[in-house]
Amino acid sequence: MRYLLLDEGRYSDSELAPLRNLVAALFRMENSRTPGTVSQVLENLIAWLTMPEQASVRRAFTVWLTRVFLPGRIPGVEIAEVHDIQEVKTMLAERVKEWTREWERQGIEKGRKEGRQEGAAAVLVRQVERKFGAVDEDDRKRIVAANLQDLQTWTDNILTAATIDEMLGKG
């Protein structure tokens, strides 16, 4: 059996951008890393697929974008039913700003949570060192990797624990 392998990830956007064909557009879309690239490819497709006899190709791209590409890129976000590739471009232009704000909010919240966790771990390590002396590497790793709830429990335990093992609840 013979086959031809087309490795879409092997082509850079700069190699594909000057090509005016649907395969290059599909590869660019699949490899896109920014909403700007997606928007540019959509603009190209809209410009290329203007003839009435290209309606089925426009529809095929529209279906692929709304049912495969976008759900894969932005999981959990409901994609509105659209009937033309121009509608996809309009929808994306409106929604990208909203999604960007949401992603930023999620990133800030995640950063705050990680910061609280890292801060709690650093304080607990310092307290353990002051009460029990040097912290062995395994215990240090356990504290640093712990979730916030465990860190809070151990921080409470340090007040009454006689040893680090007792504080950490080890046997």
C-alpha cells in the first residue's frame, strides 16, 4: 500500500501565507496560534470563495470551523449556529474580545491561587525550620507540592505538634 503523507505542522505560516489555495488555508488555520491569524485566513477564504459555484466549499469550511475547529480551540464555549463563512468571521470578531477578557480573568485568578499556595508553603517551611530545625528534602517537596487545604491544616497542626511527622500527619 502506498500513501502520501502531508504533515501540516511541518509548514510555517510564512511558507503557507503567500499560497492561494484551500489546503494552505486549512493548514494555516490548523496551525494558527492567534485570533489574528485565524481572522486573516478567514478574510482570505471570503475573498477567494466569492463565486456562486463555490457555495458548497464555503459551506463546508463554515461547518468545519463551527463544529470542529472552534470547539477544539475553545472547549466549553457554545458556538452559535452560522450559515456562512462571513458570519463566522463576524462572530469571532465580536466574541474574541469577550473570550480574551474571560481568559485573562481566569489567568489572574489562577495566578492568585498559585501565589496564595506558594506563599502559604513558604511560610510553613519557615515555621517548620524555626520549630523543628532543618527540613529534609522529601518533607520540603511535600509541603511545596501540597494544596492550600493541606497547607492550612499543617499550619494549624504546627502549633501543637511535637515533630514534623506529627504535624504532617505521618503515622
